[in-house]
Amino acid sequence: MTETVELPVSREHGLELLREMLRIRCFEDRCYRLYGETKIRGFLHLYNGEEAVAVGAMRSLRPTDAVVSTYREHGHAIVRGIPMPAVMAELFGKQTGCSRGRGGSMHLFDASRRFYGGNAIVAGGLPIAVGLALAQKLLRQNDITTCFFGDGAVAEGEFHESLNLASLWKLPVLFLCENNLYAMGTALDQAQAETDITTKARAYRMAAQPVDGMDVLAVETMVSRAVDEVRTGRGPILLEMRTYRFRAHSMFDPQLYRDKAEVAQWERKGPIITLTTRLKALGLMSEDDYERCEREANAEVDAAVQFAEASPWESVADLERFVYAGPVA
Amino acid sequence: MPDPLPDSRSAMSYRDAVREALRSALIADPRVFLMGEDVGRYGGSYAVSKGLLEEFGADRIRDTPLSESAFVGAGIGAALGGLKPIVEVMTVNFSLLALDQIMNNAATLSHMSGGQFNVPLVIRLATGAGRQLAAQHSHSLEGWYAHIPGLRILTPATIDDARFMLAAALACPDPVLLFEHQYLYNMEGHLTAGLEAVNLHNAAIRRAGRDVTLIAYGWSLHKSLAAAEELARTGIEAEVLDLRTLRPLDEQAIIASVRRTRRAVIVDEGWRSGSLSAEVTTRIVEQAFYDLDAPVVRVCTAEVPVPYAKHLEDAALPSPDRIVAAVRTVLESSGSP
Ligand SMILES: Cc1ncc(C[n+]2csc(CCOP(=O)(O)OP(=O)(O)O)c2C)c(N)n1
Ligand SMILES: [Mg+2]
């Protein structure tokens, strides 16, 4: 089972975690509105409810470690350190976006932060993570690759093939499954004969553990241990983050497949409420602290939106740029 | 008891037409079933199968895990085993995870077994760009699939074809891929009165004209019709040919139209290099070279993975403006009609 022990926390540390989660939450809430205003287009998958995973996980990584993500990756990108203005500009399709307007919400990239992208093909990132880790191992870099993917990805052959390869070759991959119980409208138990994802990893002789993905402190502790272990070179680890998505799958989803009551129940144990309740109970923060953190996060989002608005469009003359890295003719 | 089918003359969307096609097929033959990701509880990712789970039950509207290779392969097996599966692969982009099953199994089994086995499987896929979904969700790979012997490739572009091609596909003893352009689902129209079936053999002239033939399919058909409208204002009469079936191609219809108009512009959302448009061009050159008054011109997607930003995506895709410009080039290179 997931660990239920109350982990120790200081005021400073607690507030920092809160701030990071609020940065994502405020960013996502603004994206929702901007979609309504048609500033953001295409598919938009929001991360509300899952903030503790990105925030808790990313802190243990070094700048030289590699990160592979999914199409629900705004949170991963932001806490990895991609500047919020560059992320927002990408969602606007602007030249200043972190993928120069070519990728949009599902394809955020940043080479300098070794962020190898949002991938819009479910499970498409797992084999890439295995390859990055192979390079890290062969080049003796002492870096690791962290690979985010959803519970839906577990049904794909690429999940199984990648886990096996990573384990067989003892590669430094940390597989982080964000199990939010649904793949679009398909509940985990409608898709999997065995719903315990850690069992599947063990079938490939990989260490695996479930984690309460609503508890940012638990995520932080478990990932930190796992990262240290993976870095020793003894092989990959899988952590199953048990979490929940508060909003619709994308902007086109009327959510026929789940009850409002179920969503409300999960919202009551959401990552931000869980942390603030604990910090308040320990006398480590006040409502004022919360409001200040939220204000700061919103100010950062405001600035990002202003930057995106003011940014130029990529010139149409450059449409065919970047298809090849080298000269073509 | 299922509800009666709606009056075939009432206005409907392309989406409704596909849904009615599915309903009719499910009602007509108990061996028919639909399976794919989120076809049931979610209601279909494009809301095509909305309500069908309630009407036909979970055995016949079968939600699958995210396992394209496995459920397409299972569709092949079910077809071999005597059922009539309709497999929905949410979009052509994800069909690449099932490409091995489609190409190495579905397309080969009849021939490889010396005709002992056949695979009466229908695969439905949404295709195409135009919704700012970026490269991995904007492919138009129907031309690729048309490369493969053993498959039949359909591209319904009208309400009539959306409504009736499925039944014709199910009547086929071979694997059929039915490409529904994602941009067309919201298109509204009327079924042709009295129409009860369509064939899969003939391309269709959607607009008659004498000056140039626009050859298109899918969403490009509608862009071509818009271009023809625009050209008509300046006295140029374009004929618009809807290919409907990309494999086998209705070569006769293509050649007959080009012989009449003596000029051809091919509009294809696929990339130009090594493409369906290249195939159509070659057939024209092989068979009607001396009937041409001008070189064939193609309007295709720019040779880039389709970008997210709207202005870049628009610039990458065929548009009525680009088609009009191409027609003018063709006319100039042959002297005005
Ligand atoms: C190979 C593939 N098949 C289907 C899809 C369509 N699709 C996009 S997201 C999704 C659900 C994935 O669920 P999960 O992995 O649990 O991630 P979550 O959205 O819950 O974060 C589906 C079916 C896709 N993008 N890629
Ligand atoms: Mg999920």
C-alpha cells in the first residue's frame, strides 16, 4: 500500500511546495479561460489535481537529468524550469514559444533543460526514455531519465517493451506513472485485467511502488529515494502515482463516464488542500500566506500572458524551417 | 426495439450520417460489432458513436484499452472467425501503432493463404489536419495506405457517402479502411432523396465544367468546390471530381474528365513527395499525355510536419486560394480557354 506516515516539514519547505503547486494551478486555470477566449487552440489537457506529482518529483532531479513527458505536461514543463512566458507563448502559437509555435500545448520542448517534450502519442515517450538512458549509461554520465506517462499508456505494447528493455539492460530510468484512474473515458478497471500497475513492473523484475500522488511530501520523499537508487546504476524503478484529474480530459469532453460526486470526493483530498490543511494544523502557515502565494502565482501568470500577447508570430516564410537539422539541398 | 431510422431526407451532419450508418449496420446483421477506444462510455472521441452503447449493449459497442495493435489484430481474428467487426481507430495517427497488423496481416492473408482465408474487416479512422492539433495529430496517411495491395481505401466526403459507404464496405469480403476527415464531422447537408446504397467503384463528378479538372477527395473536395465557385465568377468552369475510393482508383473517370477538360489540378492533403497525387499524375501522364494542354499541377500540404500555430497550419495546407492560383497557372501555361 501507499505510505501513510506523516512526513516532517518546515514552514519554508512547505510554502515552497505550495507555491510551486499554485503556479501550476493558476497557470492551468488561466489556460482554461484563454481557451474560451480562443487565444489557445488545438487540444488542451489540464493538470488540475495532479500538481503534487510534478512538483514532488522534479525537485530531486539534477539539471543534467533528462525528462520525457506526455501531452498533459504544462506542470512538468513549468516546474522543470521552462520559463512560464515561453510556455504560455507556445500555447498562443507565438515565435517566442518554447517550440517556436510549432508544437502547442502537447509539444513543449526545452533542450537546455533536457526536457524532451510532450508527446501526443500515448506511450510514445517510453521508448525514447529508454534510449536516453542507454546513452547516459554508455556515456557514463551518472544522469538519469525520468519518464512521465498515464495509466492509459500501460495498455500499450510500448510500455511493456520499454519496461522490459530498461530492466534487461539495467538502464537509469525512473518510470513515473500518473495513474489518474481514467484514460479519456475509460476507467482503469475497464482497461486492465490487473489494475495494480506496480505488479506489471515486477513482472519485468523492476522495483515498483505505489505512492499517494495527492500528498506532495510523499511524492517528494519516494521520488528522492528512487532517484538515488536509479542513479546507482542498478536498474530502473517504477513509481505509480495515485492521483486524479479534476477537469475534463480535454476541452471537448462532456464527462459522461464519471459522476460529479466522484470528482467532488477527490477534490476534497486534492494536493493543494492536503498540503495547506497539514501546514495549518502544524501552525506553519496562515490563510494570509496562502493568499500571498496565490497572488504571486497569478502575477506570474499575468506576466506570462502579457508576454505571449505581445510576442510576434513566426514568419510564414519560415514554415519549412527545422524540418531537417542539416542542409537539405 | 431500436428507434426507427430518421427520415432520410432530413438535414443531418456528417457525424449523424456516420452514426446512422453504424446503427443500420448493427441492426441489419447480428455479426456486426463496433470496437475501439472510447467508443462506448465516452461516446466516441468525435461523438460519432454517442448513444450506441445504450442501444446495442457493451458486447456490440466494445470499449478497448489503448492497445491499437492488439484490437486491430483482434478485429482481423474476429473477421477470420466469422464476425463482421467494425474497428474504430480513433485517428489515423494512432493507426501507426497497428500498422503491422494492417499491413502484414489484414492485407496479406487472402493472397498468402492461396485464397483460403479472407478478412472482411472494416477499419474506420478519422484523418487530416485543420484543427491546430500539431504534427502528431494532423496526418493524412490515406495515400500511404492506398499503396498497399489487399486493402480497399475509402474517403467519404459527402453526407451520402458518410451514410452509405459503410454498408458497402461491410459487404466487401476484404479489409476496408474508411477515412473520415475530422473537419467534416460538423458539416451539415441533406441525403439525396431515394438513395439507399452507394457503390465503391466510381469516382463522382461533383461539379461539371469544361476548362480544368480538379481532382480531390475528403476535405480537399470541399476546398476544390469553393475554388470552383470562385473561378466561375471569372468565367472559368472547373470540373470537380471526387475520387471517393483511393484504392482501387477509378482511373477511367479520371482519364475521361481530363480528356474533356485537357487540364488537371490535383488537390491532396497528403504531402506531395511519393504521394497519392503523384500516383494520379502518373496515371494521367501514362494515359492522357497527348490530350493535355498544360502540365498537371498539384496542390498538396507543404513538406513539413503540420505546425500548431494557425497561420502556419493554414499556410501548410491546401486552400481554395491556392487551388485558384494553381488553376490560373495551368490556364496561363496553356493559353486561356
Ligand atoms: C496511441 C494513441 N492512441 C490514442 C490516443 C488518443 N488519446 C489521447 S489521450 C488518451 C487517454 C490517455 O490516458 P492516460 O494515459 O491515462 O493519460 P491521462 O490523459 O489520463 O493523463 C487517448 C486515448 C493517443 N493520443 N495516442
Ligand atoms: Mg489517465
